[in-house]
Amino acid sequence: MSAPLLEVRNLTKFFPVRAGVFLRKVGDVHAVDDVSFTLHRGETLGLVGESGCGKSTVGKTILNLLRPTAGQVLFEGRDLGTLSHAEWRAVRRDIQIVFQDPMESLNARHTVGQILEEPFVIHKLGTPEERNIWARDLLERVGLPRSAVSRFPHEFSGGQRQRIGIARAIALKPKLIICDEAVSALDVSVRAQIVNLLLELQHDMELALLFIAHDLSVVRHVSNEVAVMYLGRIVERASSNEIYDQPCHPYTRALVSAIPLPDPGRERDRIVLEGDVPSPIEPPSGCRFHTRCAHAERVCAEKTPEWETVTPWQQVACHRWRELRGEIQD
Amino acid sequence: MRLRPQTVKQWRRFRSIRRGYWSLLVIGALLALTLVAELLVNSRAIVVSYEGSYYFPTYAGFMPGRQFGLDYDYETNYRELAAHFAEQREAADASGTQAPGNWLILPPVPYNPFETDFRDDAFPPYPPSLSTQHYLGTDVAGRDILARLVYGFRLAMAFAVILLLCNYIVGIAVGCAMGFWGGAFDLVFQRLIEIWSNVPFLYVIMIVASVIVPNFWTLIGIMVVFGWMAMTWYMRTSTYKEKAREYVDAARALGASSPRIVFRHILPNTISIIVTFIPFSVATGVTALTALDYLGFGLPPPTPSWGELLAQGTANLQSPWIVTSVVVAMTLVLLMVAYVGEAIREAFDPKQFTFYE
């Protein structure tokens, strides 16, 4: 297999918690803890987990919008942490991001034309006339009228705004787009259109997508591979089919059981998790999921689970996955 | 350039608030008129036609009396010249000869704010009178009150606007930097500003005024040194807020530099806060200058000033036209400025335009 486009090694991001008059550090929010994955050119990795589990932080840390506390991000084999300012500017053309709320991520004071020309302005590409033409081309590419350049973001519907956000992301012909909950805020019908647009662009431009979402059903539709995050850690990663057909980690199983089925008559066992997500400031010892896991034993609280290989396409970080699989088959 | 629909809405909303809108128009008109105050309130004639030639002494400058056939070399007194021309015409009519055809146009208020109009038969202050064209009377030195009000207004507004610009430039720069960089820079500047805000400003002015005679620019300088802090708090908070929004992250992901993010993204989004504060800062500036002049620590005499008139008026309550005119003028101007401010604040009220639908 060729070298991966993006390789994340042991990425860790802690946010210091400060308190008191002198703002002394009293602890850390363990937003991302020892996260590793790889992503190949033109492929899609779905990163799933509930709100606050650190999946957006992973995206922002890859883009260096947040500085990693530890770990490495390798893009085309280069360690992004060692790049100079000027080198980063060049890399920015290759990695882009689409945010969840386009009303927030598009500057309300700029026209769509200004928004779409900005990437070219920043990277000093083209003349003003060319940029204007390019901006119009981009609009057409994402299925909006060319005349939209003179309008403002809030004149568009949510789905149209997200198209503008996508147009901006593909302006510099990147190799990787991080979709940070890019479709989570949209209506189901609009969501399908946007997902299809992303897949079409991926196909045409050989884009790699890091698809961050809290909803497994969308991720299943787009991803080659899925990583499930819980409280800053990846607990299971597998190819898209494996994760739905035979989820191994109890948390993944709970998530998969929550996917709505289009068949109302079908019986299913919904696994409902008890309790709340523990505080990421003092995460639970051992397996972070043990406080909510129905199958937890003493070892789960004592020892951090190692990665174990289920199949060549599926790895899980759980002490008891073998026994649990047996239980389920019974 | 196309205006944002939101800007258009804000302007419409501003216009729909009648008293604010009209106050803005009136203040704008007054300011425009004061730009040509020399043509309206001045001792020099606008046009003099003398022996076939035309003279424009308003902007042409000094013209000796002899130039117009008077028997002195100092600056022509155009009111006397007008009387002189009238006598000439009367003499010509009486003797039946051809009049020389000399004439001049005086400004509606034919006095400048510095000249003292002494009369042989009375002591100033003179009460308002149409015949002497002191429409609001004179002050204790015999200077025309209307002339001093007009030039005092111009000076006070210029002072307030320049002060505002300087204060905002420093305040916005520092506040924005505090919000943008945050961390230790923010912390240190916060404490510095808190300490600096506690320096008793009036004492400093008194000390400075006792050492040097303040002029327009030194006064602005002192007031900026002690007045730039107010804006920093608002800018700091709103920069913090804007910086955390995703469009800033998006710009950064595109590779935008920090100056670009500040000037193209953050500042334009805080403009409504700045605009909302402008009228109130103008009012503060006018009041501050008036107060300092009233106390005698402001601009040196004989600068036309409302504060100085106010001091004169309160000291000479037996001549009520002095205090009445300045108090009425000041109340009206501050009221109108406050109305404009109120209307702007109303028009920019974020409750009207939420970003989320």
C-alpha cells in the first residue's frame, strides 16, 4: 500500500484549567489523548463520537488551529509540527476545513464573492478579474448560480450556505478536507444533497475526507473506514462494513444500536447507556468507558486496554471483546 | 459597492426614529454652516464694491481703511464703512449729484468673536438688540455672544471629534491587541489600564495648566493620554468574542495572516460597537472642554468658548442673556447628540438582527 496522505501519531491535546487570582494551572482537560490513525489519498475516514469527545479538537489540531500538546501529524510524510511559518502557508493549500455552522464560519460582512476570492488573495493567485471568474466557477461547481457572488451569506438557506463553505474549501484544490460536523446541522433531505456533493467532489478531485460526525448513519454512507472516539480516545477503528456488522467495543455497539432503521416493524435491541460522560478533566482510570459499560470488570478500571486486532481491518481497545463477542452470539 | 442588506436595514431603522434622524440632519447642517462661519458671522464684509472694483475681505485678509477712502491705516471697520457709504448716498441725494455707486454686503451677524464693541454712552454687557445687530447681546467685554457661540461651537465640535479619533485609534488598537493576543499581554494591560484609570485626571490638568498655558493640541494630548482606556474594554471583549468564531478559524485555515484577520475580519465585525459609541463620545468631548474652560483650565482667553461664556454668565446673573443663550445652546446641542446616539443604538440593537434564523 502506498504511503498515507495523512498520518496522525499519538496526537494529544490538553487544555489547561486555570483558577484563582494568579490563574495557576489546576488541571488539564484531556480533550484528545493518544489518538492515532491514517488516511490515504482519495479515501474517507469517519471520526465518530458524542459531543465533547474531542473529535473537533482532532480536526483543529491537524490544521494547527490548536497546537498539539504531544504527538505528530504527518502530511505526505512531513511532520507538520516542524514546519516554519512559510511552509505552513504552502501546506494550507492542501488541507482545508468545512465547519458545522456556515453562518458562523462565513464572515457575515463579506459578500460571497469576497469570501470565495479570499483564498486566492491570501495566496496571491491571479488578478482581481481572474479571481472573480474563479469565484463564479466555484459557485457553479457546488451548484449555486454564478450571480450569487454579489450576495451576502445570510441571504441563503442553510444548505446553500454550506455549499458556499465547501466552495471556499475546494478553492485551492486541496488534497484533504476536514468536514467538521459539516452536515450535522442540516435537514435530512438537504444533508443527503450535501453529502452527495462532497462525494462527487471527492471523486473528481481525488480528495481525502476526514469526516467528523456524531451520527453513524451518515458516516456509514461516506466512509471507507471509521474510528470511534470516546472521551478523547479512539476505542475502535475498522472498515466501514465491519463496524456496522460486528462492532466489538461496547461503546460502538451502543452507537450502532442507536442508528435509526427505515423499517418500523423490525425488532431491535437498543443499548441505552447509563449515566453521563465523565469529566474530561479527571478521566476515569483504565478503560475510559468502564464507568458506563455494562460489561466492566475490575481489570477495566485498572488497566488501559491495548489495541487488539480482530481482523486485519478492525482493531479494538477493549479488555473483554472476545468474551463479549461470545455472549452476543449465544 | 453594494451595502449589506443588514446595513441598509439599520439605516432604515435609524431613519424611522424621527428625532434621532432630524437631530442628525440639524447637527450636520450646523456643522456644515460653521465651516463657512466666516461668511455668516464676521466683522469683515463679504463683498465691497468700491469705485468700480470688487473686494472680498473675508478671505482676502487685511485691508486698511484708506483703501476705501477712510482716513486711517488700520483694518477697515466695515460697519463704519457701510455707514460711510450710506452717508455718501444721502449727501448725493441731497445735493442732487450722481452717487458714487459704492456698496458692501455685511454678514448677517457683522461681528467677529474677538472684537470688543465699546460705546461712548454705556458699559458692556449690552442686552440683545436688533438695531446694533447684537442679536444675543454682548458679554462683559463687549464681544458679541452669538459670534462667540458660533465659533465656540465650531471649536468644541472640532475638539470633540479630534479627541474621539485619537482616543479611538489608541483604544481600539490596544483593546484589539489585548483581545487578539490574550494571555500575559492582556493581563498586564488590564492591570495597567486599571491603575492608569485611577490617576485623577482633573488634578493633572490643573497641574499642567499651572505650568504651561494649554493650547488646543496640548489639551487634546492630555485628554487622550487619560481618556483612551474607555474604548479598550469594549474592544477587548468584542475581539475575544469575534476571535473565537469559526470564520476566524476558517480564515486561518486558508493561511490568512494575523493582520489580515484583525483588519479584514475582526474589526469590520466590531464596527457596530464603535459606531454606537461615537455620539456619546462627542457629547463627552464637548462637555469636557466646556467644563475645563468653565474652571479656567481649558483654552486660554480670548478663545471663543462655551465654558468661558458660562462662567461669565453665572458671574453676571444680572445680565441674564449671557447665561441663557449659552445654556440653551449647550442643552440643545447635547440633546441632539444624545438623540442621534440613542437612535444609532436602537438601530444597531442586535436583538433586531439575530444571526440565526
